[in-house]
Amino acid sequence: MKRIIVTGGAGFIGSNFIFYMRQAHPEDRLICLDKLTYAGNLSTLAPVMGDGNFRFCKTDICDREAVYRIFEEEKPDIVVNFAAESHVDRSIENPSIFLETNIIGTSVLMDACRKYGIERYHQVSTDEVYGDLPLDRPDLFFTEETPIHTSSPYSSSKASADLLVLAYHRTYGLPVSISRCSNNYGPYHFPEKLIPLMIINALHDEPLPVYGAGLNVRDWLYVEDHCKAIDLVIRNGRVGEVYNIGGHNEMQNIEIVRLICDRLHKPESLITHVTDRKGHDLRYAIDPSKIHRELGWLPETKFADGIEKTIDWYLKHEDWWQPIVTGEYRNYYERMYGNR
Ligand code: NAD
Ligand code: TDX
């Protein structure tokens, strides 16, 4: 039985991780720390709220006192840090909260791990720390040795956190690991991100805002496959190591949007090309051979099945996304897309 702190568990990947862990390791105690920012949604966690082996704490990971108190009470064996500001466009608009949560928050969590002792601190990072790859070199992939070369305030804050995590390992001997995953998709994905945004706009017959020509490439992984990979890394991954996670599923943005139109029987005339994202990364593509070789991980969900399940989930869970898209999100949407 492990006692595991999961930060950011009311967000997209963190909540999927909690649901996965409940099934895979029902004996483990899970303690979720989440500040409940605009991206955190307590209703997502309703299915586990009454569970005796689950505790939810509305906590900011930058709040040292509150974090230390929880460590003191729970004496965790493992910490998995999902908590972050995660949206590139918001980081371009205002970087400062990204530096606070993604860098300072990570250091507070690791200080707590040093103070109270820990078996493993795991940092959930991203392939964006490697920057991007050119569109005309399909032979190139990110490996764990690819130099850090960030483009956005978001990716720079995630890379800074990664460097701190490795420094805490080298300097203090903290038992850390890092995973760097490609783009996730699946249930509970916040509507500001490409796939849910396009599904929800299409359902409302609203324009589908594709940045630039839509030729940028992302490497999509079904969220449950990411969760399984993290579970393997925290249990069997080597301390001090970085593991890339991805499923060799590269697609251009425009292909994804067309596919969503097709599945929802909506006309492609909804597609509207808008001003490109500043500093827009061209292509992400992960080489996942290390995690396959060392831990036997392979993705299980094919994109055709995963996107079907995801679209179906959004069709059936309007009660989850409707309150989001009618609230504060409308102001965000207007700011981001109004004059684009
Ligand atoms: P998300 O934005 O959906 O969720 C983030 C969660 O963190 C929210 O519940 C939010 O309330 C919480 N949070 C934010 N600031 C906090 C703070 N200061 N203290 C406590 N909680 C706080 O993000 P996501 O897409 O689920 O991403 C989770 C992690 O995975 C992030 O670290 C992100 O960088 C990384 N990642 C995401 C992807 C992806 O495709 N979404 C891919 C690779 C890596
Ligand atoms: O309206 C849109 N139109 C559009 O063309 C949006 C929201 C996005 N895009 C493009 C930009 C990207 O090329 O789609 C692609 C995907 O965009 P996002 O969903 O914003 O994801 P991305 O910027 O690739 O970052 C995601 O993957 C890596 C996550 O948000 C990060 O947290 C993760 O680290």
C-alpha cells in the first residue's frame, strides 16, 4: 500500500490518473492537492470523493505552510506533480503565473519531500521542453538527450522546473524522476485546448479557428496510456532519469479538425484560418524507445478508437462542459479569438 500525493488532480490528466490508479491499485491512498484554478473542476472528482482511501485538499502548491502541513499529516511515499498552468496561449498573454506555479510550486513540493522524506518525487513534464522539429525532417524525433530549447513562456517554465528537479537530485540526492509526454487527448480535457474546442464549437455550428495554415504537427496520445506510463515510471523507473512518452501518432492540426467535422457530420466550411500563435512550434514527435525498452510500456489505444471515444464522451457529457463554456471561459474566448 502506497500513500500518493497527486497534485493538479482536478485537471485533465490528473483526474484521469486518479481514476486509473483507483482501478489499478485500489489499496493505495491518494491525496489530491489542487488549487482549483479555472482549469480545475471539483465535479470531475465526484466519483471518488466519498472513497475512504481518497482525500481532496484545496491547496496551492506554492503555499509552503499548507503543503508542509499535508505532508506532516499524510507522510506520503510518492508525489506525482501534475499541477501546472498548462495552456500555451495563456502563457503568451501573461507569463507570470506560469513562473509561480510551474517553477516555485515545484520547488515547494520538493522542499517538502526533502523535509519529510520520500520514496519518489515524479515531475510530469512535456515534450515542449525540447522546442520543435522542422516539418521537412520526418526522420527526426525528440529523445531524452535532445537539448532543452524552449519557445513559449509555458515551455520555458516547464523546462525550468525540470532543471530544478534534476538539480535537487544531484545536490540533495532527492529520488526524482521526470516524464515528458506528447499531446494528450481524452475525457475531461479543458475546452480551451484544440480537440475539445473544435468538438464543442462544431456542435454549436460555430467557426473552427485554425491557427495559420494548420500544418503544425502534434503527436497525440490517449490520456489513459499516459497515466499507465506514469504508473510504471513511479514504480519501476530509475531514479534520476527522464522518460519520454509518446505513441508515434503525428497529425497536422488541420487533419484533426477535418476529422472532427467528418465524425460530427459538420461542413468543413466552418474551418476558419486565423492569425497564427506567436512563436508557434512546428512539429513535436517523441521517440519513446527508452520507456519501451526499460519498462515495457507501449500505447494501447489507437488514435481512430481514442478519438471516437473522446467525441462520444463530449456528446454524452454536456453537463460537464456546458457550465465551463458559458462561464468565465466566454471572456477568455472573446479576448483570444475576438479580433484574431
Ligand atoms: P490542466 O490545466 O487541465 O490541469 C491543471 C490542474 O492543476 C488544474 O486542476 C488546476 O486547478 C491545478 N493547478 C494549477 N495551478 C495550481 C497550483 N498553484 N496549485 C495546485 N494546483 C494547481 O492541465 P493538464 O493538461 O491536465 O496537464 C497536467 C500536467 O501535464 C501539466 O504539468 C502539464 O504541463 C503536463 N502535460 C500536459 C500535456 C497535455 O497534452 N495536456 C502533455 C504533456 C504534459
Ligand atoms: O484554437 C486553436 N487553434 C489551433 O490551431 C487552438 C487552441 C490550438 N490550435 C493549434 C495550436 C497547436 O499547434 O493546435 C495545436 C494544439 O494546441 P493546444 O491544444 O493548445 O496544445 P499545445 O500547444 O500543443 O500544448 C499541449 O501539449 C503539450 C498542452 O496544452 C500542453 O500543456 C502540453 O505540454
